[in-house]
Amino acid sequence: MENIKSYVQQHKDRFINELIELLKIPSVSADTAYSQDVIDTAEAVKESLSKAGCDFVETCDTPGYPIIYGEKIIDPNLPTVLVYGHYDVQPPDPLELWTSPPFEPVIKTTDIHPDGAIFARGACDDKGQMYMHVKALEYMVQSNTLPCNVKFMIEGEEEVGSASLAWFVERNQEKLKNDVILISDTGMISNQQPSITTGLRGLSYVEVEVTGPNRDLHSGLYGGAVANPINILAKMIASLHDEDNHITIPGFYDKVQELSSEERAEMAKAPFSLEKYKNALNLNDVYGEKGYVTNERNSIRPTLDVNGIWGGYTGEGAKTVIASKAFAKISMRLVPNQDWVEITELFTKYFTSIAPAGVTVKVTPHHGGQGYVTPIDSIGYQAANKAYTETFGVPAIPVRSGGSIPIVALFEKELKSKTILMGFGLDSDAIHSPNEHFGIFNYLKGIETIPLFYKYFVELSK
């Protein structure tokens, strides 16, 4: 352990500067204007894996952005760890809310990060967390302490649904064969209390379009006489929840896995301050499904949220029109046993059924994925817990995340192996939001902790 700490301290400035250089490349997969930047980032990841000690690294073409595959096989008889990460990032919008340019990384101190945090799009999600694994490999190769085989699979489409990853995994099962999958694309409770994510929610993401008249109309000449698609869409969306914030789609809850009172009691042991939660978000109260507390609402319960809504005139000044069309993007976070394809079908059937005469409705599914739960009695979980315990001084707490990593369920289906989610980010890191950041402490602590996972995984596998 002291060797890892001294190596990280000796090279920390280089580790930070290398990450900063990677964060400067705007690898926004959702916007084709950044296509070359995404490809440039893939090449940078490829080069970093080669320098870190992989014996073989290649750029794998896919129907979309390339996947970078690397490996270091020291003995086929030893266990193999497959590391997954992604090099693409979310769009930086709205730019005006950033306190510094999203692709000009800067280090700033905060109350939570007195040692400083790197502010940039992708700092935590997922370039910083992915790069911890690259530097952990570097340490293990340089110190000759790599105890098993390692493979890397770093993709460029996670933020847009990972369609090419599914295509790649299905065609490369032998190449990707492993004993455990290691991912750092999640968070932990705090810098004093580590946690391991044992559950992820699934996702169904759709776009809806409501069409009324065949053109925009003068609101004085036609107002009150024809259906206004924006008004209709607002009413339809409002009807998707009842007064208890229960989702009204018929059949939506049929397969929801209800946790026992004992399991809910275990979840409640995780440190949580409702007042701090509200203060951090500048809220005077929380909101959600009746009968559940905040940490249950955002982890073990399904949800439905509007992620964007638009239509009509939104420019400066006035333009009195009844829009021909109105649109919204809607995401549903799902819990284990809910199938995202089935939920998408239920949503589509219900949403079109509640449309009044005078409008037509179109529902376009975008992407989705299944939920996931990993057992805490697995060798992988135990190895991760021992690693966290050694570096943080306290055992990790198992938690269920409200987020989705749809490819985790895919990995289990196609590769027949469990995934361990060793995240080092914090809820306050503003991923997907302006001013995303990743603590220097968290970044370096991840590099310290990951080699210990390898050590304990191999020991426990004997």
C-alpha cells in the first residue's frame, strides 16, 4: 500500500496534467459537429493504454464511433479483469452557466474539495474515472505487481445509448472473455465514507410529438377554435402522474421488484442528511412518490421525467401563434424486473390513447436498457470492499444508484460475468450539468485503490 501511495505522490502532477489534456478534447458524441474530436479522443486513449503497459492495443471500428481495446495477458491460467469505460462526454450546454469554459479545464478549491477539483466537461463522467484505471495499470506494470490479466474496452457512445458497443460485444465474446468486469462510472457517499454501487436502474428514453393544425396559426383568429398542441401536450404530461406522484401508465408497476422492510432498513443505514440534500440543491422541500423517502425514490423506485419540452415561438419579444407541433423528451428510470422494451410499448400505447380529438401523437423510442443488481457475496464485491477498506480506513457501504448504465445488463447476458461498480465521484460533482468537476483527492484515491482490487480478487479467487 505504501508503494502505491508513494508512486501516486511522485507522479501526481503528471497524472493530473495528462487528464487535463484529455479533457481539453470536446468528445461530444451527441453532436456530429464534434465527430473528429470524438475520434481524436479515441486515439488519445489508445496511446495512453500503450504507454501504460498494454502489450496489445487496437482501434476497433464499429457502425458508430470506434472502441479502443487493449490487453496485457501475463498468464492465461490466471483470472482476467475486463475494464470498461467511455471517452465520450455530454454536451456542455447551457454554456452561460459555466463559471469557466467546459473544455478549458481548471483546478478550483471547493468546500468539499479543499485539495482542488478539475472543472471540465467529462472530468468525472467518465474521462477522469476511466483514466484512473489507465494509471493504475501503469503503476502495476512499473512495479511488477500486476497479479492477473487485464483487458480494456473503452467506447465512445455511452452518452448516446451504446448502440455500437452492443454490436461489438455480441461479435467479440472470445476476445472479451473475463472473470469479472470493473467499471468506474458511478459515485460514492463521501470522501470519508466509500460505497459500492450494487444496483442500477434501467432506462426507457422516448421523444413525443403532438401535431394539431397543418401550420402555425394566428392565436387571435383561431384561438379557442382548434386544439393547441402545446396546451394538449402539457395536459397529457401532467396526467402521467396522480396526486401521490404515482405513474398512471397501466401495467407500469406490474413487474416492479418490491424490497422487503429489512432491505429498506439496511439502505437506511447509509449516512444521509435531508437538510444538507435540500440546501445543496437550494430547495425548500423534496418531492416524489408517496410512501417512500428520498433515498428510495431515487434508487429503488421507477420514475418518469420530462427532460425537455418545446414548441411555438421562444425567441425575443412576442409572436402570437398557435404552434402546429409540440415536442417533449421523456425518460423513465426503471427498477430490476422491468423490461425497458415492454415499458416503452406500454408508454406508447397509453400516451397515444389519452390524446384528444384534434391532434395526432407520435412516439419515437430513442434508447434504453435493463436494470441491474450485483450480489454482495460475490468475490468481486468482496475484493472491492477490501480495497476500499484499506485505502479509506472504513468498509464500503452497498448502495443502489438511481442512474443507469444499460450495458451492464448486456455484459452479463453476453459475457456471463458480474460487474463491479467502483465509483469515486460524488453527487455534488455536477455530472451532465454545467460546472462538472472531479476532486483531485478522488482521482488520486482511485488510482491508489484500483490495484488493490486486482490483488484481493486474485487472492480470493484461489
